[in-house]
Amino acid sequence: MDVKQVMRDYFVDLGEAAKDPARKVAWCTSVGPAEILRALGFEVYFPENHGALLGATRVCGDTIPVANAQGYSPEICSYLTSDIGAALKGVTPLTKAYGLAEVPRPDVLVYCTNQCKDVMHWFAWYARRWNVPLLGIHPPNHLPDVLPEQVADVAAQYRRMIGQLETIAGRKLDPQALRSALAHSKEATDLWAQVLDSARARPAPLNFFDGAIFMGPIVVLRGTPIATDYYRSLLAELQARIAAGHAAVPRERLRIYWEGMPVWGRLRHLSDLFAKQRAAVVASTYCNSWIFSDFDPDEPLESMARAYLKIFINRDDAYKEAYIERLVREFAIDGVVFHAARTCPNNSNSSYNLPQRLAAKGIRSVVVDGDLCDLRCFSDEQSTTLIEAFLETL
Ligand code: SF4
């Protein structure tokens, strides 16, 4: 299965759903409770995926200033500013790519602040713009451990939200539909984990820049059998590549961990830069963020609460340090590249001494300034010099 076709089918169907009064569309944050929405029959759209598309198509230089002019600071999430700016300008990359006249209008907006609070402000803008209900899950943040009472708190928030969603959906939640959505998500996320794990092979059959494309379905289609089918076929393809000795980076010499957000508008540039040095970026925090091992169809709400609380971005620094250390060991990493994304301090982890603590344990790293979408914060020259010099030292 081709990831481009899977994403095309998803967006074309979403465009149809938005035009059909019999179908309802929900917007959801990327690590929000998508399974509940699917079980209630909503078609689910993820604005962060749209933000990534805006970044990858390099239109944010035109759209971010439009949001800035409306009082959305250049310092806040550039997914938010590029997306709101695009809405104000009346443009979307979905038009050229998939023929959608506009982003699919929502019947409800659902966010979860397990990742950051920017998503709350972002969705609130659309709630005001289109007078659409806005529902939020507010979990505890930056956790050392995930405690039973915290899981119970989030599960209770889900239950309250389900009541509100049932009114909007015009139907009751079928417990079997929720179990089924969880089962699909669990299978897809387990396959995604195996896909990423395949990069433990030497040479690695895929790298971070491939992963940033292959991850589309686990973000936008989890809870459906489509994601499961896609990752099963991708895994088989990767296993065949390993058997054939096919390398993502020919003559792989170094193995790198990418920490932080992708620079969506410079994926190709960075991929070429690492490949030129025969360095394979074999593991990343970002791609791993959609591994939800705790999903359990027999305990849907509690297991969702646990899985979505446990995500890396929602953990304390000691957890993050141990996590990176473990992956460095498991993937035989030579060095870590921290991407300090200017507009996403939530997903940038180099500012609180973590590189130095890892260095004390013999893990070498470099910090590259940049951004997910705002290319004014990223310099090709500086990043090239820094990364090349770093790879030289390994
Ligand atoms: S985690 Fe970062 S990139 Fe993602 S929505 Fe929040 S601020 Fe934006």
C-alpha cells in the first residue's frame, strides 16, 4: 500500500463527509481521544497534520504573518499561526493535493492539553469563527509517573465529554464500537512500533525522514482498519528490505537520534545532509510519540487515559533523560541531534540541561536551532555547518 494513496483516500473522503449533512466531522488534536470520536461515527480531522502540510509545502512565510497581525504572537506554535493565517487567507494545501475547496468544517472541536496549551487557543479560534462546540480534556502535565488517580481523573473527563458528544452526534456511544476502535488503534500502534523498531537493523531500512512521511496514517487513521492494513504491508516491505540488505542510507556509517519536531519545510535538505555524511537518523522522539502500548479494548477509557497521559511530551525531565538513554542503547546510536524549535518549547528538550546530563553519561549531542514551520528560524548554512562538524566528531 502506498502512503500517498492512503492519505489521498482519507482526505477525499473527509471532503465528501464535510459536504454531506448526514455525516459529522470532528476535529481532534494529534494525541487526543480519536477513538471515542470514531466510535461515535465522526469523521476525524487533525489540524496539526494540516500544520505539517503547510510547513512541508513552505507556504508558512505567507500565512504566519496574517495570524500575527490578528494578535497571535510569532513566538507561539507555528502550526497554530500558519493554520489560522491560512484560514484567514482562504488557502489550504488540501486544494492542490486532494481537490478540497477548504479544510473540512467541523461539527465539534475536541482538544487535549496533554501536549501543550496552544491547541486549546488554536481550537478556540475556530470555535469562535464558526460557532462550533469546543470540548477539552485537561489532564495533569509533566508527570514523573502516571498514577491511578490521574488515570481515573482523565477517564472521568472522557465520560463527561462522551455525554456532550452524544448530543452532537445524535446517537449513544455503542460500547462495542469503542472496543472495536481501540482494538484497531492498538493493532495499528503495535505495528507502527515494529516499523520503527526495524531501524535497529544495521543498516537501517528506514530513517527518520521516511518515518515522518510513513507516520501519516497512525496520526489521522488510528481507530480504523485502514491504518492497520497499511502498517502491516509497510512492515512486510521493511522486513524484505532488511533481508535484502537494503539501506535507507547507503554505506551507513553513523547512527543518529533526532530529538524534537521535524523541520517540515527542510526534510529533504536535512535528509540529504545526513545521507551525504553516511549518517542514518534511525530513531526519534517524534515518530515514537504515536506508540500507545497501553491501549486495551477490554478497558477502553482507562487504557486510553493511561496511554495519552504517558506520552513523552507529557512527562518530566528525568523520564525523558532515561527514555533517550534507553533508545540510544537499543538503537546503537552514535549521537543525538536536538532540534530546538523556536515556536514549540513544549517539544524541544535542550533548554534545561538535558544535553549536558546525557554528555555526562557519554552520549554526545548537538543543538540545532530551527522550527517546525517558521523557516525564518532555521538557517541552512548554520545547521549544515553544525551538523557536519558534529558528525565529524563522532
Ligand atoms: S506540541 Fe508544539 S507543535 Fe504541537 S501543537 Fe503544541 S506547540 Fe504546536
